[in-house]
Amino acid sequence: MRTFISLNVSCTDSISRLLKDLNDLKIKTVDPNQLHITLKFLGDVDESTVDKVKTTVDSICSDAYSFDLTLTDVGSFSRKDGSGIVWIGSDNDEVSTISKKLDNALFELGIPKETKPFKNHITVARPKYNIKQITNYLNSKEYVFEKQQISSVFLMSSVLTKNGPIYKIEKEFSLRMKLL
């Protein structure tokens, strides 16, 4: 089963506006119902490992608190051929902390550690060309993203199709609620 661990994000008004701006440029966007921040990509994992992953993620989430996710900016990762990924960034320490804890704990189950530095982001499009021009255009606009309450982490499965990935929630892990 192809799996990853994520924070699932709602498509707010400001995100919808960004997606519309991308669509107006004839760029196919990510399904608004599948927006997420990948905390850890696991790849193809067998059922026995999935059970161990669930136990590990549950343990990490039981020690983490819910938080407000602040989305900060629009950016991109570019490739030499001009293609790339358009993303919405976040600078929440909570996201980075959970990701790092998952990376370390899952390494003990034989899942390789990430080799690239973690970047908090929601992928919103994967243009095949002109990524720099697209990013410059988007940065000329002003997007003010609404905060979102994050109270769960998700183990997701993914099936790749010619029309894009299909995601399924395999398990939801609740974060602890902050006491006021």
C-alpha cells in the first residue's frame, strides 16, 4: 500500500481564490478536497508495517497538542526543465516538530529518514512549464490565508491514476486539545 502521513487542510476562500487564479492560467490544480501537508512519505508499505506505523503515529500524536495552522506565502519548487510544484507555505513550528518526531520514530521501523530538509507546504499545482513566471505572477497578487485549526494527523493511502492521485484516509489520530 502506497502511504503517507499528513495534516489535512480545508479549502478556504483564499485557497479557492489561488486555485482559481491558477485555473485561469490553464494550470490544472490539486483537487480542493485533497489538500494536505505531507509530514512523512512512507511509500509502499506492507500490512504488518502499517500496523506498526499506526502504533508509532498514535504514540506521537498522544503527546502533541492541537494548534492553529498559519499559511504564510505562495512559492514553488522548480526543476531544470521549467516544471515544478506551486505550494502554499507555513512556518508553524508544530508541523516541523511532528514531522521530525515521525521521521525519527519511523526510522526505527526501517523506514528511511528524509534526505531533504522538511518544508511545510501544501502542494496546489504541478505545472509542466514556466514555473518561475507562474510563481512571479502569483507573488504579484495578495493572498491572505485564514488560520485553520489542526486537531488530527492522518495516515493516508494513495492510488496513482492518469487523472491524478486518489487518497483514502486509513486512520485518523487525534492531537491533544489545549486547555485554555
